[in-house]
Amino acid sequence: MSLESCQDWLEEETGAKVLLTPSCTAALEASVMLSGVGWGDEVILPSFAYPTCASSIVRAGGVPVFVDISIETLNIDLMAVERAITERTKAVMVIWYAGVTEEQEALVELCKMHRLTLIEDAAQCVGWWKLRGDYGAMSFHRTKNASCGEGGALFVAPSYYERASTLCACGTDRWKDKRN
């Protein structure tokens, strides 16, 4: 499968614009940067998370705010998210553990109500996840359900595609020659 056909398939499956990345970590880092997280901004995420979720926030100057998970889903606890929101909160990063996304819509509504960016770590969701938030990240690491050994994908709402493409092209517009 070519890179372009992989992007096309992922776009068709998820309803988002897709940029292939070297890893899910790179996609998470891009998501945080594109969200405008800066020095002192808080990003809420589950305490049951892969280390690069938090390091992507710290890399941008943000502050990870860890909250509990739901024992039923192992995903972020919505009530804990709501209690953790402050005036410094800029975004929420959710990890859809093992592909379980049953509370996706409720989290989207909570973020909209508080004008927060929603970053979805969908590392284990190939084939059944659709982007509902602003940004998403997926992994193709050999430990995931769909693998090519390494690699990842950044998912963005269509309105963010140009900015994300420029970021992924090291600040240039070279991407315009290849794909719109």
C-alpha cells in the first residue's frame, strides 16, 4: 500500500484529514503544538497513560494535569475531568484504551462547553474510531492492533489541515505540491 493510499483509507475511515508521521509520539507532539498549548497552560489527561502523552505536553511548555480513570473502561473519568478544569486549562487529552470509545461524545460536549481543545490518542483504534475532537493520534508500532513496525498518523479536523501540513513540513508549504 502506498503512503497516499494509506492516507486516503484512513481519511475515509475516520472522517478526518490525515498526515502520516514517524510515530504516534510525533503525532501527539504536533497535536499539542497545534492546539496552541504554551508555557503554563494545563492539559488534562488520564493518570493511566503512556509516558509520551505527558512528555508531549511538557515539551510545549504545558503542565500535565493527571486525573483518575473509570474502572469500567480504563479511560479518563469524565467527572474527574470536569473537576480538574481551571482558567489555565487549554486542552484535554484522552487515551481510548484498547479502542474503547464509548464516552467519546460526552467528552466532546464537555470540551465544547468549556472551549477546550480535545486531543484523542487513538493509538489502538484502527478500523473503528472516528475523530470527534480537534486532533487525534494513531500508532502503527509493532505492539498495536495494526502495525507496520513503526509509524503513526496525525488526524485533524479539516479546518486545521493547512496549518498541520505546514507544521509537519517543517514550517514550509512543500506539502501543497503533493496533496491538497
